[in-house]
Amino acid sequence: SAVISQKPSRDICQRGTSLTIQCQVDSQVTMMFWYRQQPGQSLTLIATANQGSEATYESGFVIDKFPISRPNLTFSTLTVSNMSPEDSSIYLCSASGTRNTGELFFGEGSRLTVL
Amino acid sequence: QKEVEQDPGPLSVPEGAIVSLNCTYSNSAFQYFMWYRQYSRKGPELLMYTYSSGNKEDGRFTAQVDKSSKYISLFIRDSQPSDSATYLCAPKKGNTDKLIFGTGTRLQVFP
């Protein structure tokens, strides 16, 4: 298994500012992903964080709005840029397990409120 | 059409009841079928998964997949208040680690 720590766990931000969320995994993992979970909704994949190269974004998400870094096999960051109230959400970092079954481990999420 | 459809509930049952949670999907390329459980204010955790069609049992939980009808089920026997959570189905293709999550069904088991 993998233990994932996210910082900050929650934050309240002003419109137009940016926030960077950090994700630390306690072991080296191949795949890391960032999901968004809006209030009362399910998880939507934002992007795959690729180690040493640009992230792969899902439809509807762009690098300018959600820049992602992954400098090594245990760490990634997601920045939410130029925030608006519509960005208020829970952002979850996840990493794949060692079994080739699709099991993902999740952090507890970063709850973001934009005023 | 969404790739994965799931009744959002909420579903409220008495302790000891048998619970049936269901999903439908549209992509025939899905091969793994995961069920995640998410407690309030926590990240999802894998409950169980099945590969291709068939049943899989783990304690009080049984996962069932019918690929011919693209229908996924999770059964909980002798439900407990500790089972109160949101249950998310998440199918996956064999050649990727990306999961597509259903909307989740919120379950409440009352004593």
C-alpha cells in the first residue's frame, strides 16, 4: 500500500489568487493522478502527473489553469491558478499501487474555498 | 451518455439489511471493476475489485459484474452502521491506470 499526504488540508482563498497543493507518497510509485471532487459530486480526473515530463490533462482541464509538477517518483504539486468561486472543491492526489489492478491510493484531499 | 452511471441515492437502510448498489457503464473495453468506499471528509479507499465477468466475495461484500449487460453490482449483507459511506464504482481498461468514477451512492445504515 501507499500512504499519501496532502498539504494544505484546507484553505480559504481570495478570487484571482493561486494556490499550490503538495502531495507526498511514502514510497516510489509509477503513476500519480490529480482528481477534483466538487460538493456532492464524484471524482473527476484532472490530469496524470508524469515524472520528468509534462502532465497529461483530461478534456476540460488545461495546463495554464492547473499546472502540475512531478520532480520525482514520490512527490507532485497541483496549482490552481487565478481562482474563482467555481474552483471551490476538494482536490485529491492519488497514486497507483504495485499490483496491475488499477488500485489507487488517495490522500485525504485538500478542501479549497474561494471567496 | 456518461461512461459510468450510478444512482446517487441517498439510500437509508436499517442495520442488518441487505444492500444492493449498482452501476451501468457504456465502454465495452473496461476489464477491471473497482468499488471504492469513501467516508465523510476522507479520500476513497478500495473496497474490492473484480476482473471481467463474474462474482467475487469478501466477507459481507459481494461484487458482481455482467459484461453482457454492462452492469456492476455490490451487495452488502448484514449491513452495519459502520458501512455508512459513499460507494463509488470505478471501471478500468486493462492498459491504463486511469479510473472513471461513478457519481457514488451515499449509504446510511441506521441502528
